[in-house]
Amino acid sequence: MLRRTLAIALKELLQLRRDPRTAFTLLAMPVLLLFIYGYALSFDVQHIRLAVVDEDGSRAARDVTDAFLRSGYFDLVGYGHDARALDPMFASGAAQAAVVVPPRYGDDLAARRHTQLQFVLDGSDSQTATTILAYARQIVASLSPVARTGGGEGAVVGLPLVWYNPDLASARFLVPGLLAFIMMVTAVIATALAIVREKERGTMESLRATPLVAIELLAGKTLPYLLVSFVAASTSLALANLLFQVPVRGSLLWLALVMLLFLAVSLGWGIFISTLAETQQVAFQLGLLSSMLPTLLLSGFIFPISSMPPALQVITHIVPARYFLVALREIVLKGAGPEVWWNQALGLVAYGTVVLGLATVRTVRSL
Amino acid sequence: MSASAPVVVASELSRAFGAFVAVDRVSFAVPPGEIFGFLGSNGAGKTTTIRMLCGLLAPTGGSATVLGLDVGRQAAEIKRRIGYMSQRFSLYSDLTVEENLRFWGGAYGLFGGEIAARIEWAIATAGIEAQRRTLVRELPGGFRQRLALVAALLHRPPIVFLDEPTGGVDPEARRRFWDLIDELAAGGTTAFVTTHYMDEAERCHRVALMHAGRLLALDSVPALKRIFPAGSVVEVACRRPAAAMAAIERMAGVEEVALFGERLRVVLARPSAAGGLGELVREVGGEGAELTAVDPSLEDVFIHVIARAEGRAA
């Protein structure tokens, strides 16, 4: 049994070595994707184009501009004294945000009279606008004398303390999801193609005539890809650590275990697809569609599951990356042990059992 | 099982796909060491029969045994003990000759010194020593076919099933392939071969003629040819073969007439009709026409048997 499985696995590795395109796709693609997406996919808003309209001209008014620029998020693209100049700037997109300092702002502030700053914002990209508004609120709060004196008259100022991801860099949140996404897509497609290729070339018929049974065939076919995908995933994670400062706080052993569990599910899914497709082209499309979209949209990779409508939340339970992502973030970002994510691992085990079982049954039937 | 007991026995073996009957109550027995030919056109049911015998397809009627094992119930045991070369290309073109042999040996559970020895045997038997490290995709068709055959024999099966093994290779490569089969049969390996080439069928010890799922005749090639009484097949050489052919076709007692180059080949229902044929040919075909009695070909037999079966059915 073991020997026949090994014969297949060895043959598969040999073929992989002869097929640089597939080997590249499996090994280098994850790294490449991580690189591209890692830099492109970011919710951090920086270099916000800011215009300042100073209708006051006091020293306090200049402090406002300074405070915005010192925060590091804003670039000054215009400075003037007339608010009418803002219209063309917003229309052309030259400015994303503007602060209008009203006349007598400096006097009012000095006399401790109530005063207001006007903040103008391009709301056409709501997500970016929300982020900018939050930055602006923080900056303006720091300008208020109440805040500056550290709460003299009983005012309470919140001092935020963010754990695990202190500067709220979105890379730390996104990269684990990206990893799940890449692993799922490559593992599913590689396995599905490897099996369907035998059908397409006609060698499957000869394999059927050998004493090889379905389990041996499937094990021999998937083990090499499990190995290769695991290496690719580990490389990607190491790279994420270097490039995006994604920490790996938890135990590497637990990390490897959870990754292997997730890969087993992905490979099972790939085998299942191979029983549905007769040609490599169909297998590729089925594999891509069934692994990419759900992982992208429904795993919590980008959109948090907790903010989805209840019906959609239920559906996310059939997306394997969902379980993996929670466990992965717990291990990587928080250094959590199995007592925290055991239920996610269990979810993967259950999922894998069902998928691999189903795939095996279908393969036996088709053999 | 004694040494001379049949290796393959089929009795009333049938396979239907829905309403379509691909193999219809076929019975035969193959003794050890025989080269057994299964001759028929495409769709005659040859591949379906061979797939049932190899345990790849369950029969829907009748039964068959291979090496004493039932094809329906003991398929796994059969697969361990037979060799099979499928109609479709059964080698990995992106692996070398040696790598292919190592893989197929491994798939049959061979290992260690055993597999190394069998690979050497296979390479020597197929005559591809110089190509052992060549990728299969770079091998000529004839080499690939011989390689596929020896790959199916690595685990020393007493019987090998070959499904249209020489499709698409040149006559010289086909001849070498069949020399190899003769050699193996002489060594005691039974070969069960399907083909639609008449010249290949001529090289079989016995030939089964299959048509539309039914087995129409089964015998040695000389015995099959004795269906025709001596003198039934006549070759005609004359000046105007086309005109002669048209006239002969209308003549009573002529079963078939065909043009081969400049000569006409005429199959007569009775040898006694040859006299009338001579007169007709001299009259229509021009002066100096010659008639020669020739041996019937396997194709003559095949056509005759099918016509007779269909006549009976109609």
C-alpha cells in the first residue's frame, strides 16, 4: 500500500520538476501575490491632500495647520484666505480635505470663548473619508485648551491603547488572510489539475487497470502538493514577517499544524473538483471560482464576518478559510495557544473529514 | 488450476449501456500461451469486452473468468495478476523511459532489486537500451508502443490484454511489435489482442470475429478461410477492369467484387460459377484476360461472415 502510494508521489514530484510553469505557479506565485497584494491592499490612509483656508491669520491659526502636518497623515496642497478657492480644488481632486479657520479664531481661543473649526471633506470614497474624519477629530481635540491642560476643569480625555497591532497597520490584519487566500487557491487548483490531467491524457485508464486503489492514488497525488504548498506558505509567512512586520508571536508548531489542517481541506476540495471535471480547463475554472471568491468575500479576510447580515454569517461556515483565518490571526498576532482556537481547528478537522470523505467516495465510484 | 486449463473463459458475457447492447452473449475460451485475436470494426464491442475481462467494467449479463477469477467479483485480484495496455497512450510523455518503467513497476507493488532487474529486462526486451534516459515524448511511435507493452509486463503477468496496440504506427514498427508478441507467447505468456488490422489478425493463433456486439466466428486463420470452398476466390486481370467489374456485379452467383489496382478480386458463391465468369470477362474485359484462383483473405472471410449473419437476421 505504502509502496504504491510512494510510487505515485515520486512520479508526481518528477513531473513537477519537468514542468517549470506549474512549479513556478506553486512556489513563486504565493510570494509574488503576497508582494503585490501586500503593498496594494491597504486600508491605511496617508498623504491626504489638505488645503487650509485661514480667514483669521493669527498665530493660533497657524498652529492648526502645523498640527495637521505634524500628524504625518496630511500633505499641504494649498493655503489661502478665501474659502471660495476650495471649490475648484475639490472638483479637480487636488484636495481631499480642507480646514477652514474662521475669523477671530485666535482671539476667541485666547479669551476662552467657544469657537469652531470647519472641516471639509470629499465624501465620494466613504471609507477613506471616515478614516480621515477620525484623524481630524483626534488632531482637533489636541488643539482644544481643555485637552492641552490635561483635563483641568474635569474634562475626560480618552487615551487609546491598542493591543496586538498598536499602530493599527492594516497589513497585520490583511496578510494572514492573504496567506489563507493564496494557499487555498494554489492548493485547490494544483490538485484538481494533477488528477484531471491523467484523465485528459488517457493515463487514468491504465492506472485503473493496476492494483492501485482510490486511497493510494489520492494519497500519492496529494502528498507532493501538500509538501510544496506547505513550503510556499511558510516562505510567504516569513516574507510577510520581513516586509510587512507581521509578527509571529505564537508557537511555530501550532502554526504548522493549523496550516497543514487547512491545506488538507484545500487539497480535499481540489480532489472533489477533479471528480466533477473532465478537462483541465474546466477543473481550473471550477477550482478558481470555488476557492477564490468565497475566500475573498466570506472568510473575514477583508470584510469582518461580524458586520455581515445574519444570513450571510451562516453561509460563512462553509468557507474553510474562515476557521483557518481566526486561528491564524490568534496564533500569529496574539500568540494564543490551542485553548483559544481549538474550536476553529475542530472546524477544520470536521470540514476536512467531510470533504476528503466525499472526494474519496466520488473517486472510488469513478474508478 | 492445471497448466492447460483455459486462461480466459467467457460464457454468454454481455454488457448493455441502457438500451444499447455493446456486447451480446459472447462465449469463448483462451488456452495458455495463445495469441488470441479479437477482430472487428470500431464499435463492434472489442474494447468493452476487454474492459470487462480486465475488471474495469462489470458485466450486465453472463460471466467470465480470467486466471480462474470471476471478473465481476474478483476484479481487484485480477488487476494484480494481469497486464493491460490500453487503447489510449498509457505512458507519461514528460518522464523518461526508465522513470516510466519505475513508476509502472511501483504501481504494481514491485520494489528494490526486483524492480531494478525487471526494468533491465524490459529495456532489453523492447530494444531501447540507447533511449533509457530519453523523455517518452521524444521517442518514435514504434518505440513507445514496445515500451508500453513491456511496461505492462513488469510484474510477470501470465496474460496480457492489448487493446488496439499498434494504432498509428508504421508497418515496420508494427512488424517489430508483433515479433515481440510472438517471442512472449513462445515464453508462455498469453496475449489477448484486439485489432481492426487484417494483417495483425493473420498473426494470431486464433481469431474471433466480432460484429455489432456478437461473436460471429472463432477459429484459426486457415480454418476460417476454409469457409470458402477451393476456387471460390478468383483474381481477374483484363484490359478494361471497370467495364468488367460492372458486368460481374450483375452476374448471378457472385458474392462480391472489388478492384485492387488493375486487378479484380471476385468472390463466388460456388466454385462452379468460375466457368461463366471466364466467358463474361473475355467478352467484356477485352482480349487476353486472365483468371487465377487465389487464397481467400481474412477480409474476404470477415465480409462473408458479416453478410451471412446480417442476411440471417433480415
